[in-house]
Amino acid sequence: MADPLLIKFMLAAENGAKLLDRASPFWYRHIDFRQLSMACGGSCILGQVYSDYFDGLHELGLTDSLAVTYGFQIRYEDWKNRPNAFPALRSYWVGEIAQRLTADQLR
């Protein structure tokens, strides 16, 4: 049976990637996988695209709660007892980025 929290992360990353596609085309080309950490404001998706998590929120017009909806953040309640929460969210973002990089190569 699928873990509902992981499904939530997967859908959130998908929605966040689509939002970035509209707001900042080719955003995925700026992501350094070696540095990517969803738990760190400077090396998360928004941190790498907009220089800082909070700058990214501002540029996209998002609140912290909306950041969760788009997979840029995890609610405290979701990660406090789940040490794999941030790595799991990261893996879904890596998948979204990989899809876009692959599509670039096919063009």
C-alpha cells in the first residue's frame, strides 16, 4: 500500500515544478544535485533558483503554507517523526528535474 505522505510529496513536487516552468523557464538547469538539500534554504530548489528560499517565496508570491503545497517545504508535523521526509521530497524533485533535462536532450 502506498504511503499517503509520499504521494503528497510526489504531487507537491510535480505542482512546484510546473509553477517554476511558468515563472522561470529552464529553472532546472540551475540545480546542482550535489548541493540539493530540501532542508536548507540556500541549497533547496528555491535557494538554487532564486539565491535563497525566502527570495523564491517572494518572487513566486507564496506563503510558507503554499510552499508546502508546491513541494518547496515540509510541514513540521510531517517531518518531526519521519527522518526520511526531506530525502523523500528531494527524490521527487530530482525526478522532476531529470524529466526536464531528458526532454531538453530530445529536442
